[in-house]
Amino acid sequence: MKYEEERDIGIKKVCHAAQSLVSSQILTDNCEEVSMLATGVGRLEYVCVREVAFKLNYDHPHTHLALMLQSLEPWMPEQFVKYPIKDTAATLLRDAYICPELIVQHAPKQFAIAIASLALKAHDVSVPQAKSDWYEAFSSKMPRQIQDIKDFLLKARRKDAKSVTIKKNKENVKFKVRTSRFLFTLVIQDKEKADKLKASLPPGLQVKELK
């Protein structure tokens, strides 16, 4: 928690509030117990601040998720009335905080898109088709799925293509090409085709292989 002096909430006041929750004993500011508790809280606060690398302001995905659901509802009002899509999304996001690393390791906007998509899939609801996927209105950084190998090669040979990432799994091989605006992905089930695609990549393009 960020301690802000202008709010006039000192550590001693926090200690008094905490003590009142666990005990009916009223402590004074000069009490030795309060002083020791305040010292401990102050040291713990510093440890927490160092742990988060002094990044005290974090953009949580809650606001982005609320905006997305608010924008989707007029597009498909009947589904939002029939199914508790908002409640499902809120529950999924709340449960995700059980694993804090899952939250902080992903961009808030992209994480909110993932939560909204899961909530829609949970109720077997599809967003009406448009010229592009619905989430692109909120973020252009979401990966774009490519189905054709030739199409992927064309993207990889573009002047703004920066790098290609290859990840080999047991069932398939996943290729990702990063351009100036988008991240394109291609999943290949056939390992031989994956090897041919790798050999066909432009020689000057940076290729990263993940295990």
C-alpha cells in the first residue's frame, strides 16, 4: 500500500486501527507496544516497496474489463440479459488474483481481453462478426492467428518484420512473427512442414527458438 502524507494517515493511526480490530484495549501514542508495532510496519512497508521495485502505481485490468463489457453489451443485449456474463467475468478476474504473478506478468488490457473472452466462452456466446475481431478495438497488440503457411511467410518477409519466435510443443510447433504493429501466430501440427517453414524464413530475420 502506498503511504501518502497528504491523506494524514500515519503509521501510528494504522497501528491503532489494527489493534482495535483484535483487542478492546485502547493504546496511546506513547505506548511502547504502539511504537514497536509502528517501527515494524514501517520496515515492512520499505521491504514491500523494494520488492515491487518502487513501482507503486499499477494499472489493474478491472477498468479495462468494465469498459469492454460495457461496450459489448449494446452490441449483443439479449445475451447479456440471458446470461450472467458480467458476473462470470468478475469472478474469473477475482480468482485470477489468487496467483499474483499471473496478473503482473501480462499487460492489463490484454489480460482483461482474455477474461472477457473466457466469460463469453463459458456461456457459449459468440460476438457478432465484424471486419475484425472485437478485441482489436481495444488493443492492436493481441496476436492475430494465421492459418496459411504462405501467408505467414509473406508477413515474415515484410520490411517491418522484426523477429520470429518458434516454440516446439509435443503436439505442434508454434510460430510467431512480430511486425511494427501486430503479432501474427501460426500453429503447425506437421513437424516436417514446420522444419520447411523454418528453413524458408528470410536469412536476415532474427529467429528465437524456445523450448
